[in-house]
Amino acid sequence: MITVHHLENSRSQRILWLLEELELPYRVQRYERDSRTMLAPPELRRVHPLGKSPVIDDNGLVVAESGAIVEYLVEKTGRLGPPSDRCGRLNYRMFLHYAEGSLMPPLLALLVVRRLGLLGLPARKPLLKMFGRHLEYLDQELSGRPWFAGEELTGADIMMSFPLEAARDRAGLTSEYRNIW
């Protein structure tokens, strides 16, 4: 059975969604963040040296990093992978990596700046502009199809869910992007 090492308010929520979609049996090992630092507890280092989440343990095989876990589970089941057409496969691959490689860094910076309050105000405007460019791009991408890689839900959509939910729920960025929200 797969064990998901789940840190509250973390990227591991998308792994839980993927496991549900794939109808794979799993159990959840929950961890709470330190209320002062918001960091993961030291116990997660016993699972993986980085002490981060998500991490899964599939009968002794430990897999870390959201994208790697998504690719592993999609390959394991043969479901929710890339579409068969070339354009869909390219979109799948791109959005699978874009979620963490391009979309999360400015969002994370925005969230940190937001926590800084008045100290972060000078950085907020350029970060909002940068992140707005990403939202415009994604809104345009979804204007011609229902999912990031094509006509059906894939692992790429599940990867994209976390940064978009965080943008909406934690950064309050929802207004004009009707194809995203």
C-alpha cells in the first residue's frame, strides 16, 4: 500500500487528489507545521533527507517531489498521462513542469511578501505584475480547451491545481481570469 507523507497546507494535497482519481489504495501519515516557523517537523527527515512533503512510500520505494510522484503514479497505472497527439503530449510535459518551475517561484515570493506586511510592500507591485503575466498566459491557454493538456484531465492538471488554488485562496488573485477559476 502507498503511504502519503502529508504535511498540512502543502503540495501533497494534489497527490491525494491524484490517488483518488487513480483509485489506488493509500494511507495518509499526517504532519503538522511548526506554528511559529511554518516549517515541516523534524520527523519528516526520517522519511526523506530533505524533510519535505509530499513524499510517498510505495512498499519501500520512496519517491519525493510532486512532479516525480505524479509521473511515477501515472506510469504505474497507465492513467491520467499525456494525450496521444503530439501537441497534447507537449502541453502535458510543459505544464507538468511549469507548475513548479515557473508558476510557483513568483507565487511563493508573493506569499512571503504578504507575510512581511508593510516591509514587503515595495516588492509586492512588481511581483503582482510578474504573476499577473502568468495568469494571463494560463487564462489564454485555457480559452481553447477545458484542460491544460487537452480534452481530458491529466496529471498536468493536478500539478497545476496547487499553485492556482494557492493564488486564489492565499494570495487573493481571482478577478478577471474566467478560464482559470
